[in-house]
Amino acid sequence: MGRNIRKRRSSMATKAVAASAALALGGGGLIWANFYASAHESNSSGQNQTKAANAAAQVATISCPDVGQKLTNVPQGAKQGVATELANLDKQITEAYARLASTRQAQAGDASFVQNAITGPLKEKRAATIDRIRINITRSGGQFNSSLSQLAACTTQAANNTNAGQGNGQQNNGQNNNGQNNNGNQNNGGQNNGNAGQNNGGQQNNGNAGQAQNGQGGNGPVAADFVDITKVQGNAALGVGQNGLAANGNSGSKGTFTSSCGTNGNDNHNTDNVIVAPGVTNGAHHLHDYVGNQNNDAFASDQELAGAGTSCQNQGDKSSYFWPVLRLQDGTQDFDQNNDGGGKEGNVGKILQASQAQIKFVGNKKGNVVAMPTALRIITGDAKAFVNGNANANVNWSCTGFENKVQLKDQYPICPQGSQVVRTSNFQSCWDGQNIDSANHRTHVSFVQADGTCANGFKAIPQLQVRLVYNVPAPKLQNGTVVNPYAVDSFPENLHKPITDHNDFINFFSTNLMNKMVNCINTGKKCK
């Protein structure tokens, strides 16, 4: 234990231009800005600059089928081996994206370069890894779905790729009868990100990294990822899609239970994800904030989590609540500038601590809820939604004073003076009654249907609602660029798109406190 990073951010954080913000990023790191810095070193490089810009305009990122989301049954004896191989698939994509981002000039001069040097070798690596997944499953007596072997090939995604399901902060309906669509093989999962993939040398003439056309780290966000919330037509009541619908209402179980667990003021961070990649260091490839349980890292067992300390005021709540950090890309370097999952993978800028982190459990508008089982794991949202598509996306961005009017899905809000940025996650609240997790970490739970009922015989459980509030300086849009943007940490190939926001929960309430929660909710009380 003890891998969680609790390093205080230095008050002497320095400013860095975009080129230096991505220096020496080897291995699986992002090295986009390095290329552009060299492409602008002399006036004679104008032709190379143009070619690189054209190549970047054609190919912005890599889109690979999400093998993990297609798994339906993994035997107990194969779980660790499969988790390790799934993490290897993520690492392979990260490394391929780094090569894609650092070879724009070669791409401009050779139409077959991407296929021959990047996606072709990536397919071979993925095929071998998927075969190792097959071996792990069959050795443990499980059945391997042979169609998974067809998911080795990846495609490139153009900068101007659009998704008809996204627009003006709305997402399409990605829920099936089992709560969520498990198809991770969607390559249309993008929005019009304008000039993503193009970078004006990584910096403006004034050297301000906050004005980089493609973000301080070279992989987003871009101007089209932002919108002035005062100019967005109200959409909060539309209920577009069923992912993330509030389960509670004016009938049924109307009580609430609130747990106060702080805002991670002790800087408890790591780049692991014990749900998706147990036993794998840097399995998330981005940095998480942790509140509640203080021992959550890739190597934490359920027994260790149950015995850990907690930041929650009620010590009976040792649950783990974690989400990707939000950063201000103003040229500042934070403590993880040279770390995997941090600056080495394009997650750069000043980490912002939430001013509020509200953790609330609510009931179900159709009836009573039952207790959650100990160690129940729930992931809501999709960290890869930009390349996977919207099926599992669950995102709500807004500003204080606008939450009842506007909820954005595919754009970050620019809030007016005196208003704060808000991230809200309404978790799945229907449980299959048997499992604390599933092979793809989704099918054991589902969202309520539009009328509040749970499908397929699932049971209603308390719905976790997490609301995070941030004091963020409002970005400015100037001449097709965004000055001092903010962005959620992401897998590098997902370009810091707002649609990739997500939230994670592992239940470690004591039995007594969970029973109190259920009783409060079912009897209409407000408890904490």
C-alpha cells in the first residue's frame, strides 16, 4: 500500500511554454509539441510546417475497439491475467498515439506512413494481446468469444470527425435493456473539434502556453470544446438519453443521505484504477482525485480497503470515491509534470481542487431501495467516450446558477463572472442482486428507465449523486484559439474531450450505516 501520491503542490510552480511542457516525453508519453517546436526553428521550415499542419488536419487521433467492454464472462482464475492484458492494450494505444503525434512531417510526405508505421504494427501487437486474453480465459475453464479476435485493428480519426449524436451539449441514448450499451467498437465517437490535430507551433508569439492552439500539452482541448453557457439554449429538462437520469422524484422513496468526505485537500492522487486495472501501475493513464477511502491504489484488496482510514466525517463510510482531476492549462507545471499519467502523457497544467464535493445518495421514484452489497463497484461515464462513442457516456457540465437550465455533454462551459464550473454524475442505481462487479464492469448495474423502474428484474439501490464545484478562471476564445483553458485529465488519445468525464465508486459503508441510509431514504428523511 501507500502508492497514493500526497505531494503538496509547490507555491513556486513555474510557467512553461507549450514546447517545454512536452519535453523528453518518451515511452508512452506525448511528444507532439516537440515536433512543432522543431518545425518552427527557422524560416526555411515553412514548407514542413504546412505539410505537418495538413497531416495533422487529416489525422487527429487513434480509435481502437474497446475489448474490455465486449467481455461478458471472465472466470475468477483469469481475472488478474485478463486485467493485465487489457491494461497492455491501453498502453499500446498510448504508445501508438505518441508516435502518431510525433511524426506529422513523415505522414505528410508518405500517404501510407500511418498504416505501415503505426496502425499496422499496433494491430499485430493487439492481436497477440487478445490471444493472451483468450489463453487466460480458456485455461481457467471459460469460454472465449472468438469474435473478439476481430477487434485487433484500429482506425485513425480525422480532426473534423463529427458525431450526429452530439451537439449543443446533448448526447444520444446509449442505454439498452441491461442499462448500458456494451459496444465499445464505435469509431464515430467524436464531436466537431474544429482544429484538433493542428497546433500553431505549440505557442503564440507571446510565448504564453495558455494560448496553445491545441492545448498546453499538445493534445487538447481546443476552442471548439468550449461554449459560453449564457448563449446555450436551456436543455436541462430534455432528458436526452437515459444515462445519468436522476432516479428520485416526488414519489416512492424520497429521502436522502449525505456523506461529507472533503475535497481531497490532502492531495491523495494516483494514476491507477483498481476497478478496471487491478495490480497495474498507471492503469488509468490519467490522475485521479480520491476522497473517502485513503488506501485505494491498484494493489488494494477488499480487505485492505475495508480496514483503511477515511476522509469522511462519518467513519462508517470507508467507501472510495474517485474521479479524474481538473487542470488549468495556464502554463503551470504541477508535481506530476514528468510522471506517467501526468505530463508524460499530455496531462499538464495546474491541478484544481474542488471548492465543493457533494456526495449524496437518493431513492427511487417508483418505490423503496435495498442495501448495496459491500465492495460493490460502479463506474459511470466512459473515459474513452471520444473514440468509443456515446453509449456509456454520462456527463453533466454546467455553471452555478445555470444547473436547472443547461447541462452540457460535449463542451466545457465558460461561466460568467461570479459563477463556478460544476461537474455532476448521477450513478447507475439498479443492481442485478448478485454481483459486485462484472467482466466489463458495467452489466451488473444499470440506470433506471425513464419512468424510474429497473429493467430485467434488477433491484433499486440508493443512487449516488456526486456534484463537484470549481473556481475556474473563465477561458477566453481568441481567433480560433482558447486562452488558459481548463480540461479534465484523459487518456492521451481522447484529447481531453469533456465527453470523457467519468466517476468511480466502491462501496465500503459499514452494515449499520448502510442500513441507516436505506431506512432514511425509504422513510423520506434527510440524513447524514
